[in-house]
Amino acid sequence: MNSLNEAAATSHGPASRNRYLGALLVAALYVAAVGLTNAYFMADSGGYVVSILAYEGVEEYTVENPTSADFRAENSFWDFGHLLWRPLGLMLFKIFRPLTSLIVGPHPANNVLVLLMAVNFVAGLASVILMYLLLSSLTGRHWLSVFVVSCFIFSNGFLNFTQTASAYIAALAFLLTGLHLLLKDKGDLTASKAVAGGLACAAAVTMWFPFILVVPATILAPLVMFGSGRAVRSSILYAGAAFSIAIFMAYLIVMVGVGVHSVADFREWMEVASHGVRQSGLARMLFGFGRSFIHLGNDGVLFKRFLLHDPLNPVSALDLVRFSLWKLMLFYLAAAVVILDLVLSSARRTLILLLLAAVPLIGFAIKFDGGAVERYLPLYPVIFIALGWALAKSRLPRFMKVFPVLFGCVAIFVNFSVMARMVRERYKEHMLERIEVVVPRLKPNSLLVTTHLQDDLVNFQASFPFDPINHHNVYQVYPLVVTNSDQAARWQQISQRKY
């Protein structure tokens, strides 16, 4: 508690100039990072676009997704997991299409896509500035905060998804807004800021529902970090009430509007949002958690072969170390040093906050799709706060502090080298050579069938949506088997209906 007050004292006076200079610096670094890189994985960006335009009644998309208005549909406009992301995209499309069409042309898909990507760019910028303000306020170390936020910017999950049309970064920005509002006054929290913080947390959940797992820790953050003063206790009640009422009303209004009228309907609505994903387990979580921060390529296939003792494609422990296990080892070594430092230093409050956020989300990740990079984005705020605090107030020997710093530097280098625009352009040229052989033989809306979802053709169409060869009416890529989902067991029946 005393160390937090000391950090607060350093945030006033002449040092405040360094704080605002640091904020400008990380904002400039973010803009440069986005300008010099490109996403390698667009996730569900294309699905959002199809759903929005089908719901709007654009003919070629209603043919592809005729059930977008049905909450039971696989790609429903009113998706339980992303309640207001698609409606936000549709609203922006209706308002700004005359402007965006001057930039990307008349094609409706490109207009929706560029608008959602613009939202994520702004959300990413806001996240970076808020992350810096939180760190510099809590630690009082402005230039250290710049380094930690640099690691945040170049983390695998953040740098990739900031440049997509997925909902994750918008949700992260709202969560950081809520956390900043709840912590910025260091225990002197007013009711109005508490309510605003609760509403920001609700907005995060309407963008992506799994953020609800870290909302309790976020709302309790003032109590954990600054103690149980009367003002803090009452403000937490205000924040919790604001969050609960906002979430209840948002989901109730949508449920009434789309026809979710029973418990069975609600359960079906939730289950559809899982998209048939079935695989889970501790091993997938351990791999996915590390991969959220540092790119591991396609080495997940090697891990799976090793864990399942694949007789046709054997992988030894030495093979794992030689490829990317060293990155995972460095990540978990750095994490262990940070946690040990929090235990030994005066930052046990930060450790408690970290545990309150991490335990529910990690538990969920073990049960459901723990290998997904985006799964751990809700933990980013508390993880980078913990990293900043550990580096600022460490009681460990200096050589041990090297490991988190080293991992941060390695992650920056690895992630940038994977997402650098020149690297992505070389990949694009390679894939164009493969596709241009086939395209002249295709009729409009032809299907290019791949054996599985991981084929580069699938990722190419998603990663370069503005390339003329990827216009919606030229071709669609159809993967026969989608691993890690129940579709893998039904691919023959689904394929027969597709044809």
C-alpha cells in the first residue's frame, strides 16, 4: 500500500511531463508498428462481413448465409458471443459507406471490412495509451512503462488482431477503459467514475462474451490495490450494479427481439456460439497461453504429434526444443520470475489481482479451446501491470530480472519478423503464383476445395481481402475438414449439402 502511494506521489510535478511524453511516444510506436506490419491471421473477420451484409439484405450474401437473422444459425447476426459487434459494423456501414467507398471502392464487403478494421485501429491506440497511463500511474516509472507497453504492442495477440475485423481489440479497449477509470484516482473513486467503469466493462462483454471472466477482478481492482475504504466499497457496488444492469438489459432486449423465449432457446443460443469447438485440455492451454504472446508458427502440429505419439509423423522431445519449445520455456521462465517477485516484494496486492483475473480464465481455457491466441487477451491488462510492477519494484537478484526483459525483447523481434509487411508481401506473391494457375478456369463463385482449414489457400483469402483476386464473386475456399470441431465428424454429410 505504501509503495503504491509513493508511486502516486511521483506522478505529479515535473515528472508529469515525462508521463505525457511517454504517452505520445507509445502512441507513435503503435502507429509505426501497425504501419510496418500486417496481420497473419484474420480469424472470423470474413464471417462477420458475410453475416452483416446478409442481414442487411445484400443479395449475394443472403444466398451464402440465408439464416443470418436466426439466432440458431452458425453465423448469426445476433451471435451470443459477440452481441453488439455485428450491429456496430452494420451501423457504421450505413453511416460511412459513402466515405469508405471512395477509399476501397463500391464493393460492400470491402466497406464493412475497412470500417471494422478502423474501429480496431482506434481501439488499439486507445488500449496502448490507457495501458501506459495505468503503468506509469501505478509504478511511477515512466520510461520503464514505455518498455512494458512496447512489449504489449508487439505481443502476438495484440499486434495481429489490431489489424483484423475481429471483436477482440475493441473489447480489450473497453476493459482497459473500465480498469483505468476504477484505478486512476487511487482509492478516491467517485460514484460517477465507478458507474462509467462498470458500463465500460459491460461494453467489453457485448463485444466478446469471455471478457466476463475478468470483470469481477476488474471491478474489485480498487479494493485489491488500495484497500477497503468506505468510498472504495460503495464505488465497487456502483460499478457492479452498473455492469449487471447494462449486461442484463442488453441481452434481454436482443433476446426479446430475436425470439429467445425459453431456457432451452437460451441454451441453444449459447451452444451455437461455441462453433462446434470440442478439443480442450491442459496441454492445449499451456501451448496457447504462450502463443498468445510470442508467435510459434505451425509448431502446434508438432506438439500434437508429440503428445499423441503419432506413429506416422513421430516427433521427439529434442525436435520440440530445436523448433520452438525454447520460446515456451523462456515465456514460462519469465512468468515464474514475475510471480516470484510479486510474492517476495511489497506487490502482493498486484499478485492477488492477477490471480483473481487469471484463475477463472485459465480454468475456462483448459475446458474450452485453450489453444486459441485470442483466448488470453482479457488477461493482458493485469499481466502487463504485473510485469511493470515486478520490474519497477523487484527484490530479486539482477540476473533474474533479465529473463522477463529478455523474453519481451525476443517476442518483439519474433512477432515483428513474422508480421512485417515485406514478409507478408513475399507470402502473398508465393500464394498468387499458386492461385493464378487456377483462377482463369473458374466460373463466378466457384469453390476451391482444400483438405483442411489450415491450408494456405484458406488463410490467403482471409489475410488479403482487398486483393482483386479475392473479391467475393471470384471464388470461395471450402475446407473439407475443420479440425478441433464437431464438423470433423460430419464433414461428408456437410460436403454433400454444400455441393
